[in-house]
Amino acid sequence: MGNVLASSFSPSPVTPPAPPTGAPPPPSAGDSFTSDETVKVNGLNPGAIEDLHKKCKDIFPVNFEGAKLMVNKGLSNHFQISHTLSMSSITPSGYRFGATYVGTKQLSPTEAYPVLLGDIDPSGNLNANIIHQFNKHIRTKFAAQIQDSRYVASQLTTDFKGHDYTASLTLGNIDIFNGSGVAVLHYLQSVTPKVAAGAELAYQYGSQVPGGEIAVLSLAGRYTGQNCVLSGTLSTAGAHICYYHKGNDQVQVGVEVETNLRLGESVATIGYQLDLPKANLVFKGTVDSNWTVGAVLEKKLQPLPFTLALSGMLNHAKNQSRFGCGLIIG
Amino acid sequence: MASEEGESGFELMNVPENSEESSQIKKEDKEAEAGTSSSSALESGEPVGLFKTDDDDDLDESLGERLWGLTEMFPESLRSTVWSMMAGTVGSVKWFYGFSRSAFWIFFSSSAILIAPVIFEIERMQMEEMQKQQQRQILLGPSAAVSSSSGMGMMMPGPPPPQQQPSQH
């Protein structure tokens, strides 16, 4: 307990205008609002809208380029540090130091709060996350990204988890001096044990925005079946539909279609995940409508706590390929 | 009627040709004495008659031109149909070659990324299982191998036959 199992990759940001949450991976302790290994939701609470497409998105591989060496070491039950060396020609190479602190307030055997995540490199570029759960209903998250001594991105999220609904408010990049920022309001309600419906209102104001302010309303829905999940969001800016299907313990398949009406383009993606625990292997593959194929292979090299990650991505249309390999120790 | 006209026209044609021919022969004799080439036949602008057997005129047509001339015996529609069929076949073979190049490249490179690692790992895992089974069989006897067969579809039919033990090879 208290041992924070950091997942390999961080979640995607809330909305397009909101800032990215940065490199440090959040602990699995933060998954208290979402369904666990099974497809059924815990009780009636539908989870947050951020996790609406989570089951499907988790299937898709996150391709990386270059070599990556990560050494994780747990100093105590509450504290864990990581050293990361990344060597690549596409993204600048460098060393990053990361630290994770898990607090003492324990809500269940797998979660403890507050959680502080940080990631810094020798030039002073910092990504930081602070997650805290005040009580059973309210959870707050603050993420900041500092580059070249200024705040590039900052995001404050507050979730209120009710009996069968979840409401959350996110404030991003609030700049008092320039008068710009993004505010997003989410609401997701569990209509039946299998169906959840909700809405998202995103509001952006500032001098950069044409007209001074802009708001986008979108609807969200999710249907959870026996071993499949269908979720979608619909707005004037586009539609995003995900379908997840669990074949058996070893195979999971996901299909995603994303349409952007402003740019007039749509992308369809098929992904699959193969779990072979006997071979200590997790393989994720994806095929795109942009003529892109990609795959990530993660293998635990027993008996030492090494994990080998191999990533390959090939774009047939542009005839471009990106390959990466990584070794995670500890 | 037409044949008569044709014949008369032919006779009319032949008469001046004969006179021209006789004058030409006289010319040639003179030029042969002078030592000039036989290209003077062309310079006089004389049409090639059907009954002439001059070797000079045969050399003016190459083999390809003579074969091409043979095709003129077929009607125009047949000629154009055969030509378009040939051109279509050649063009489609070329297109198919180019298309199959792209298709094979896309198929094999995508399968090298998407499918090959999984297949290799599954094979390795199965081989390791088989080796472990054989080890157990050697150490603990044949019955241990049957009881320890995994659920990966590697069912041993009945007690394993003794020739599978490597020590007996």
C-alpha cells in the first residue's frame, strides 16, 4: 500500500484550449472516480466527463521516438523519485528528474491523498501536479507547467462527485494581467445503470479570441454494455465517437471516429491491445485512416524489475517512420 | 465500264512510262559510263510501277515498312481494335506491377509493425513451455508432463510416447 504504481503515460488534456497536464504520469490512485478493471461502473456514479472515452483511449498506443531510459526508485511508502534520460533527434534530448509524494490521508486501500507529482529538468522547466481529495465528494487538481521562468500553462480542476452524478469546473490559463482564460463546466449524470448523459460548456475569453469571448456547448453520452462501451460527444465544433469491446481476457479492441467540422476533416482509428501475462507482454497496435500504423510493445524482463518498451510508427502517406525504444528500471 | 476505264487509264499510264523508261535507260547508260550513283532514278521523279523489278526501289523500303504495309490488308476497325487491345494490355500490366509493389510494401511493413512482434513472442512462449514440460518429464517421469500441460492448446494425447525423450536419441 502506498506504493504508487505510476502508469507509463499521462492522460490527455480536458479540452483543446486547456493546457496539457505535462509529462509526469499520475498515479493510479487518481482513478477512484472511474471504473476499475471491470466494465461496470462502481455503484451509480458515472465518473467524470474527462474519463468518458477513457476505456477506449487506453487501448491506443502512445508512440514515442528515440531512446528513453527511466530509473524509478521508491524511497519510502510515500515517496518515489525517477530519473529519465531521453535521447532523440526530434524532441530535444535531456535529463529529467521526477518526484512523487503520496500523502497520509487514506480513503481506501488503493488511494491516498494528497498526491504531489513533479518533473523538472536542469534548465528549470517544470511540470507539477497536485491532487487532493478534501472529502468523499470533492476532489481538486492543480497542474502547472513552467518554461523559461514563466507559466506556460496552468489548470485548476474541481470535481464534485454526487450520488449518481459528477460535476466539475476547470479553470485554465487564467491570466489576470492580460484578462484571458478558459473556464470549462462539466456535468455527467447516470440516467440508468447502463446509460450516462451529460454536457460540457467551454468558455474562453481574452483579447486573442475573436469577439472577446467564445463559448462552446457539447453533449456527451455513454452506454455500457455487457463487455462493450459506446461513448460519444457531439458539439457544433465536431463529433467524437468511441467504441470499446472486450473480446476476452487477452484481447481488447477499440474504434474511434473524430470529426472536426471547423477544419472539415475526420479521422477514424482502430486499435487493439493484447495481454499475454504468461509472456509478460502488453502489445498495443493501431491503424489510422491517415494511412498510419503504430504499435507499442511492453515486456517485463523477469526476474529483474526491468520493462522494455518498443515503439514503432509508420506513415504510409508521407512515407515517414518513427521508432523508439525505452527501458524502465524499477 | 469501270474496268474498261481502268484499263484504258492503265494503258495511258504505261505509254508515257515506257517512253520515260526508254529515255531513262538511255540516261542510265550514259551515267553508268560517267560513273554516277543509281539515285538518279529517284531524282527523275518516276513513280514505281507494279511490274518493275528494280532493285534500287526495294532497298528504299526497310523491313519494318514492308511489314507495316502488310497490315494494310486488314480493315481499319480491326486494326484499331487490335491496337487498342494491345496498348490496353501493356498499360494494365504496367499499372498492375506498380500497384502490386505498393500493396506488398504496405502489407509487409505494416505487418512487421503490427503483427510480427506478437507472433514471435507467442512462439517463444510456446517453446519455453514445451522445454519446461520436457524438463519436467525427464526429471519426474512421464505422468508429470501430462498433468502439467498448460491451457495453451498443447494437449498431449495420452501418455507421452517414450521416443520424445532426448536421451534416447
